[in-house]
Amino acid sequence: MEAVEHIVSSVGAFLRKRAPYAILLMGFGCLILFGALLLLLPAARQPGMELSFLDALFTATSATCVTGLVTVDVAATFNLFGRTVILCLIQLGGLGFMTVITLSLMVLILISMVIYRFFDGEEGESGIW
């Protein structure tokens, strides 16, 4: 139990020292690498099909970034598990993008509301300027 607490505190300390954009990039990178490693598993491919690391990495990157580009025939190369991994990467990549955009818009709306309240909707009557 102490080992888990140590790992969690170490990861927390590591992330607190990073800028938000760096955390976002590291998250995408980890997701892509994890997806590529899952696609390399023999359980993710059709029997007798080979897949290079670069093809798996490109497929995982394309799925996570929701571009839809592939270097291999997905139906012929991957079985149900492999196609499910690709589907999950598409969903997580799209959800991540939409989450970042939604949170950014929420922050912009919040900032504009705060500015509007400071000014009370009229210029010149605020006590902050």
C-alpha cells in the first residue's frame, strides 16, 4: 500500500511541475503508445498477419487524432479485439479534443462574465479601473 501511495505522490509531484499543455501532450503520447502496443499483441491481429511497430504506431496515432489514415487494411489485419482497440482510441481521442475545446470555451465564458460583472454592463462606473 505504501508503494502505491509513493507512486501516486511521485506522479502528482511530476505533473505539478509541468505546464498544462505539456500534460496534454504527454497524455496524448501515452495514449498513442499504449494503443500501438495493444495493436502489436498477437491477440489483436488475424492469424498469420504481421504488423510492424511503425504501422501500429501510425494506426494508433491516426485513430487517436481521428484522421482515419491507415497503412494496412484494417479488416484484413486486425480481429475483433484489434478493431475494438482502434475504436476505443478514436473515442478517447475525439473525447479528449472535445473536452479541451469545451473547457476552453467555458473558461472564456467565465472570464467574460466576470469582466461584465466588474463593469456592471456600463463603462466608467467600475471601481477597478
